[in-house]
Amino acid sequence: MADAYRIAIIGSGPAGLSAAGRAAELGLSHVLLEKTDHLSDTIYKYQKGKHVMATPNQLILRSDMDFDAGKREVVLGTWDEQAASLGVNVKLNADVTEITGDAGNFQIKLAGGETIQAENVILAIGTQGNPNTMRVPGGDKPHIQYQLDDPTEYVDEHIIVIGSGDAGIENALGLAADAEQGNVVTILNRSAEFARAKDANVKLLQQAGEQGRINIMTETTPSEVLDKQIMLDTRDGQTKIRCDRIIARMGSAPPRKFVEACGVEFASEEREAFPKLSPAFESTKKGIFVIGALAGYPLIKHCMNQGYDVVEFINGNTDLKPADEPLLEEKFRGLPGGRSVADWLEFLRARVTILNELSPLQMREFMLDSEVQFFRRGATIFEKNEPGSSLFGIAEGKVSVQLSEADPSLTAPIDQGSIFGEVGLVSGRRRGSTITAAEDTIVVEIPRMAALKLMATVPAAKRAITNISTERQLLQMFGSGLTSEDLVEVMKTAEIVNVKAGEAIINEGEEGTDIFVIRSGSMVVEKMVGRKPVFLSYLPAGSYVGEMSLLDGGRRTATVRAAIKSEVIKVDGAAFGTLLERKPQLLDRARRDMSAREDVNNFVEAKKDSFSGVVDMYSSVASFLVENGIGEATDVLLIDEHLCVGCDNCEKACADSHDGLSRLNREAGRTYAHLHVPTSCRHCEHPHCMADCPPNAIHRGDDGEVFIDETCIGCGNCQRNCPYGVIRMEKTPPKKPSLLSWLFFGIGPGPGEPDHDWIDANVADDTPKKAIKCDMCAGIEGGPACVRACPTGAAIRVAPEEFLSVSRLETEQL
């Protein structure tokens, strides 16, 4: 006859162990089933010596098992001792293969054939047994592993760690902890930020990168695994590096097949979706409860609180509130409506589109990082040009977007359920418009890192944000009086495509009418002339291409390829053609754009007939500009060395405009022919420096300038992330005496940057360093001082649409 229990707990991780501890303390008949020969297999598999964090710090621990931040071995030892002292009924080597029956009479079958009977089942099995695997050529090679037990086992190896979460970062730090091991450790992250990881881990990783112990490669993904090497796709193209071992920590997914076989339904068909749960953790199968990572709550303290709470609920304590209830009550205090925490969470989840697929448990964790605000009709939520990178979701009411500063009455509505603020989230630019409450409105404000985490962990949220931002980008770019209703059919065909550096989206001579909108990155347009590809034009983010074949009906007249790693919106040509037929103004614009491209083609054809060397020079100069960062720039300083006399007035003017510290190095940088690109900020469309700024001190101005404000804490992340070496860390010296004081009395340094002796004498040793870079003289009347101070006109500031003109000018002077 099968053993019978009030509660069967499957999985002895933090959630399951806490549940068992509570059951033992209450004297409930229970069994804790663990398929391995030890407790808490997830923590047990942490690398040796790993520091286990106890976050969130503000959340109280509600459990009969103690837990404080500390080393893995200490945490495990404490739990083993307390499980024994509480009398937890543990059954090790108990691998559950099937759960049948109903509430009050579940039959739990074990791998050895034994059957256990239980009135209630708590699934605390986690997700670590179902890791995401590498899906690239060579992804099955034997030197790829998905677990790291002891980082001290590996010596003198080139090790690649793939994964941007806590596990990946901690593995990389462990492998690089001892310099005597001689490991060369590289961590890869497909995005620019480590949105999934805890702040403390990210800071430790950045410190290791700064110290040269770990090579951090962001915006990088593996494309092929070789025997002793790995091929990588980076933002600048493909590269191959040595690789003796790969530690792939790319997350995991719930063991869906097993859980669904138990009768539990999931929130969606997404591979990483979680089970549907009630606020008391009960699944759609009555009597089966789900807690821990399988419920979407991976943090240890959350898991342990859930284990405690679910047993209390099964024992009849239905009035028990979750441990985070006081924190959430405070967030909702002062809002109209008088709802309970549970009601507010459901209200926000159901009414804000990007939150629809979060479970009640995920909503609780999400709201700990976010804020909810109420605005009376007419109140300003934010103003144009304000710094800000948070995202807003409208839970009730609607907002108005001001379309014209000259006429504030010209507005466009954004309705309940939608979002706004996505421009600041995606690009880091200042707010593009003033937003006011069109009626009494409740909004959820989601900080940038919380929004990135939401997009990284909830596929449906990422899709919703992407769809909304895509539609708005198309409306903004095409204009011509278009509305959301006009784009319905076009949006049905719109597809976001990631394009590797050097990869073509259009090939000369092929058939096709699809339109491509450049969402991020940039493209170059080339045409074969005399069996050689000749540069035609440069297309920055916000441009579109492909209309010539659609309007003329012929084959593609040029090749369009990514200058750097880019993202495009692919729109079906037939759908866009139908829109052109219905919108004459849009058709007129498309024809004007096509005419401009034909002018470029005609220029190249004319030069080809008269002097082929000019075409080669034109193409070479343009390619040089793209290779030196112009491919992602919005504004760059160029120097014509035919005109430059080396007076250094540009550097002196820069220093005198910025507290005595020049942001420009005229002699550094590369030169082609007589066109020189000095070391000065490119003001990238998607700035790498902005990717990981803890205080959000880096912003984009209204004119596109990227600048660092006074909240900089001197962490150096921006300096490390800039691929062009244009940021440096300096102590800000005191304001220099006036020029007259220097001329007549010799007080202070002269024009330009002070020498080190003056700085050392006037700056205290403990003065913190801050990041400095070109800001295009933002806020200074007359524009960039370097250009104004050049006596010969050699220094010019060039915007993306002018790059081609510079290339053409260079060749026409031959």
C-alpha cells in the first residue's frame, strides 16, 4: 500500500525546503521528494565558494529555514542542519516520473516503481534541469558545457562564457578569480546591457573587465563553434577567437511536458512561459501548487517566502498576506479607487498591454521595481527635452502628445493600454514631446533597467513594445498625414530583422519590392561598376530603402548592406504599394526620395565614363568614413589636412570652453588622403557609452549631441564601452583665471588645457574623477568651439546626410 501524506513537496530547492520546514514546524504529515542524493540541488550545483546573495534587501524573510547572504557551503550546511533539527521528512533519490489523480488523492509515481499518495502536491522543481542549448553549427561539440561546478579545475584555458544573467557572470568571475590559474576568460552578451543580472554582479563584472581579468564582449553572439576556436558575430562584423571551453549559461525553460502531464496549464505557448497560478500559488489543477523558479520567481528569498506561505494556505490560513504586501501597499497608497494590493496588481496587469501575460507572482516582483502614479486632467507627465529613459504604461485614462511647440493645441492621443516614452528607453534621447494627461490618468512608470528586464524575460512584452515602437517609427518617418489606421495592413507584414555587419538586405540585380526601414545601425549602398563594388550612399538609422523597384517595377539597381550590426523593419512591398495608391502625398515623397537616389547613380555613371580613378577615390573615401565610425555617427569632426596648419586652436578652444579640459585630440585618429578623423565623439545614433551608466548620467540633446551631466559617479563604464576611445576619466580642475590675468600678471595657465603641474597643484588628491567627452558645445552660443576657432576652415562638423557630399567633394577636387 502506498505511503499517504497531507502534503508531497517535489524538489528540495529553497522554495521546496522552506515549504517542508513549515510543514514540519506545523506538524503536518509531509514528504520532501528529491531526485538527487542531497538537498537543494540548484544551490549545490553552484560553483564552489560562490557568494549567494540575499536580494531584494528590503524584503523580509518569512521561513523556518534561515538564510543570509554568504558562501554556498555555509548556506547548504545551515539548511542541512535545520532540516534535520526540524524533523523534515526527506526522501532522497526519489525521481518523480508521473502524477495522477485529483485533489485529496494524488498518486505520485517514482522512477523505482514506488508510489506515494498525497492530498496536496507542491511543485518546487525549478527549471535548471531544462537549460537552453546552443543552436549554431558545432553546438554539439564536447567542449561545450551547461554547468560549472568548480572553477579551480580549469587552468591555462581560453574559456568563453555565454550568458548575461547572474549564472554566467558568476561563472566568469569564478574562472578569472585566481590569476595564477592563467585562464583567459571572455563573456559574451547579445545586447549592450546586462539587464537580467543583479546590480552587484554587474558591478563586479565591470571591475574585472577594467582590471583586465575578463574580456567583456557585448552585442556579440556565437555563429559557429570550431574545435579550438569560436566564430562570433559582433557589431562590427565577424571575428574568430581561440576557445578551449564554452560555459553556456543561457537560461532555462520550465519542464513543460512533465508539468502539463500533471494537468497544469501554462499562460501561453511560449517556450519560456510559466504556469497559470492563483494568488495562493494554486495551479489550474486543483490541489497542485507551484512555487519557486517554476512559478517565475527565481530569487531565493522570494522562493523561501512562497514555500512558507503555500503551506500556511493549505493548512487553512487564508488570511496570510505575502511578505512583500507592506511594500506594495505603500506604492499604491494615495491612488484613487481604494483597491487592495491584489486588486491593484490585477488592474494594472489586465489594462496595460505589455503586462498582460505576467502572472500574479511576476506582477508582484515587477511592481517592486516600478511606480504607479495618478495625474489629474491637464497635468504634465513630462516635457519635451527633459532627460528620461523610463517607459510608461497607461492603465486608465489617456494622454496627449504635443505635436507643435508653436501651437500647443495640436495634439495626438495615446489611449489606455498603450505605452509612451519608448524613444528614451530605446535610444536614450531626451523626451521628444511634451506629454500631458488628457483626462484623469493612472500610469505605471517602469525604470529603464526594469523595462529591459521585462523585455528580456517576457517575450510577449518585448513583442508589444516592439510593435508599438515600430508603428510610431513608421508614422514619424513617412509622415504625410498618416494615422495608425492607415498602417494596419502594413503592420501586419512588418518584420524586425537583425542584420550582421556586412550582410546585404538587398542585392543588385535581384527581383523584389519589399521596403526596408533602418531601425538601428546604418547601411551602405553599393553598385557594381567595372566588376568592382562602388560606394553610392550612406543610410543612417531612420532612413528607408527599396522604393525604386516598387515604383519602377524593375530589378534592384544596387546592393544595400549593413555598415555595422543593424536592425531593420522589413515591410511587404505589395502592402506598401497599396498604401501609396491611397496616399498621394506619401507617393510624391517616395518619388522625390527615388529621384535623389537616381542623382547619385547618375553621378557615379558620369564619373565612370570620364575618369574611373575618381570613382575609385570616391568609393574609397566614403568607405574610409564608414570604417571609422561614421556608420553609426550623427555628428563627427573631420579635418581637411590640405587646410590645417597645425595651430591647435581647435584643441585650445575646446579646453577653454570646458573647464580647461579638451575633449579633442587633433593628431590622434586615422587619415585617408587628406581627410582626417581626429579622436572626438561621433555622437552615435545608439551610443555604446550610454549602454551601462548606473546613474543614467548620459543623455542625448535635442540636436542629437550625447553629453554627460553632473550626476556622473566616475565608474568608467562609458570609457570602457566606447569603441572609439573618445572618453577619458579626469579630475575637474578649478575654473582658470581670466585670459587678462594670465597676460598681465602671469596668473594661471594660458589658453588651452592646463599642464599637469598646474592641475596637480590645484586639484586635491581625493577629488573624484569624472568622465569627459565632446558634447558639441551643448548650450554654448555659436556651436562647436573647435570649428569656430579654426582660422583656415579645415575643421568641419559633418552630419550623416553630409557624409556623401564630403566624399564627392574630395573626388571632384582631383
